[in-house]
Amino acid sequence: MSGLRVYSTSVTGSREIKSQQSEVTRILDGKRIQYQLVDISQDNALRDEMRALAGNPKATPPQIVNGDQYCGVWAGGWERGSVGS
């Protein structure tokens, strides 16, 4: 796959995940960086794909991938890698 993908979920009870997802999309939109939002709540295979790319079987959204390269997890800042800087 090519392009920037943001793995997220539309179904979560976690305020932290909701906040992080909003922050990441706000920043990307603000920088006018095009991305595809991938909703892992729609298909378990997408969740498994996200976790495989992250190298963490317990990874939670939001996770950022550029093409096939894992860029990092959003935790109020990039934990690994950089997007758009």
C-alpha cells in the first residue's frame, strides 16, 4: 500500500484514544497532509494488520503508517518516527 494511513477506531470508550485520534487528524489536516483514515472497528483483519505493522500485538490506535513503513504511535507526540516535519 502507498500513502499515509492513520489507523483509528470509531468505537471506543477510551477518552484518551478519542483525544489522540482527534489530535493526530487535526495536525495532519492543519499541515494539509493527505492521509487515509483506516477504521479498525470495521474489520478485525485491519486491527491485526495495524498491530503487525506496529510490531506490538496489543497496539491501540492511533497508529501511523506511510506506505509499508511504520511511523509511530501518537501519545501526545511521536513515539517513533516523524510525519510531515
